[in-house]
Amino acid sequence: MIAMDCHKRYSLAHVQTPEGQCLCEQRIEHHRGNIRGFLEQFAPGSPVAVETVGNWYWIVDEIEGAHPMPRLVHARKAKLMLGSINKSDKLDVRGLNTLQRAGTLPTVWIPPAVIRDQRELPRTRMVLGVSRTRRKTRLHSVLDKYGLQDQFEDISDIFGKKGRQVLQKALSQLPPQTAYTAGLLLEQLDQVEQMIAKLEQQMAAVFKPTPAMVLLASLPGVGLILSAVIGLEIGDIRRFKWADRLASYAGTVPRVHASGGKTRYGRTRPDVNHYLKWAYAEAANSVALNRSRFPHRHVSQLYTRLRARRGHAQAVGAVARHLAEATYWVLSKKEVYQERGPKQVLSKGR
């Protein structure tokens, strides 16, 4: 069995027998072909443990090219299981092999190369969407500073066709340097909008409607882009035993601290799929915006009920969790989303 502690410029490989005898320990410089060449001397199908570091894509490709079996390790869980006070490359790589030998190595799913490639489209679209929001927020802030927001009272979107005309007049009323920087932000916003449009065209060409995407698009607040994101990030739904496992993986379940008869709910865990978390948050916010158009929907009623008691953020979080759990049943049963009654339970399938 083989374990690799991977860094940006090199990896440390540790090879040992199933009985724990060390066969070799070698530093491998990161050049294409080096890892593959090192692994080719070992028997095909040998397990190779690799932590989920930022550059694992090409490392897994090298492992697969040499014909051993890559095992992608959940880095945080592995460190907790080892419980080591000291840390070094040698201790880390030997610890991974210790977990492999004991049969307790915490592994995660390795998506196929095609899915890894296609994921870049919606993930980049997400990054550009965040960039667009930041520029819009900055421009709103500039208008607030100089009391110009009252000029947009009858305009719902100041960056729409009608709003742009008023926006240009408002920018001309700003001090010279502020007007200059606001103009640059507006130019950047237009560039980002163009890149988003191009990405969405590419996504429409690449992601032809599949049975899974059709099922996912039946979820409230989910369209083409979000169905592609959710489908690519989940992969095979059989990876998850229950709906609540998928909801936890998607970052929609808060942490629980229960002791002495008291229960406190905290923030979601950091080691979740942040792309899925974003997708469900976007869908939940869409539900919140359109709840008056679809008041009969369970998600609209769920949001309205919780918002009155706990506020917008927790209401959106509850809707996101419902959508994540509903995704499990939609994909598992291969049925479109159906409105549920108040006594139905999603998380345990009863």
C-alpha cells in the first residue's frame, strides 16, 4: 500500500507491506510523468492514498495512468482520526498508511475526468456571479454616500435598461474622482456580464437536458444552471445512504451541541461542498423572491412561516435544506418533485 503527502512542488511517497513493513520512502518532484514513473514499479491495483489538496486532479490522473487505485482522502477527518500532536510530512504520510492498514481510511468520491472538466463551467459562472454582485454593491454604496438613491425610487433594477439611463445622469453628479472610479466599476460590470453570457451559452451547448437534469429542474427555484451545478457536484446519488447525508454534504445542516438537556444549533460545518451550498442557497433565495407568485407551494409557506419567527437568513437555510433532501428522493426514485403534506418526513424516508 502507498500513501502520498502532496504539496505544491513535491510529494512524499511512503510504501509499505500490508503487515506494516516500510519498503521505501521517497520525495517526488512535481513534474508531469514523475509520479506515474514512480508508481509503475508497483503492482496494478495497489491502493494509493492522496489527500484532497488543491492540485489533486493531475495527481490522480498520474496514478490512474500507472494503473494503481487512487483513494482520495478526507484530509480533515484523517487528521482527527490520527490525533497526532506533532506534524511533519513523514508523520502525515505514515499516518495515512496506518489508516489504510487498519481499514479506517476516510475516503471521498473521485469524479470521472469528464465531470471534473465540465464542473469548471458552472464553478466559474459562480465566481463571476460573485464578482458581479460585488461591483453592483459597490455602486449602490457610492450612490448612498452622495444621497442619489432617491432618483431611482420608481426603478426596481438600476442596472436594467431604464435604470442605466438614470444611472448615467446620477454618475455625472458625483465628484470627479468618484465619478471616474464609478465609471470603471460600471465598465467592469459590463465585462463580467458579457463573460457570464458567454459561459451560459457554453453551458447550454454542453449540458444537454439529461433525465437527471429534468428531474432536478422540477425542484422549486432550480433552472438550467442550478440543475447542472447540482447534478455535477452530486454525481452518483447512491453515494448517499439517506437524504440527511446529502443535506449535510451540501452544507445545509447546522452543527448541533446538545448537553444537559439543552440543545444549541450553530453554523454549518466548513468541510462541505461549497458549490452545492451556493446552489441550494440561490434556489432558496429564488423561492423567497417568488413566494407571492406561488403561495400554495410548501417551500413558500415554509419560508414565510420561519421568516416571521426567525428572520430571512434562517428561513432561507431551512428552504435550502428541504431542497437538498428533496434532491435525494427526486434522484433516487427518478420522480419529479411533488408538493408534500405537513406530516411527511423526508430525511429518513418514512
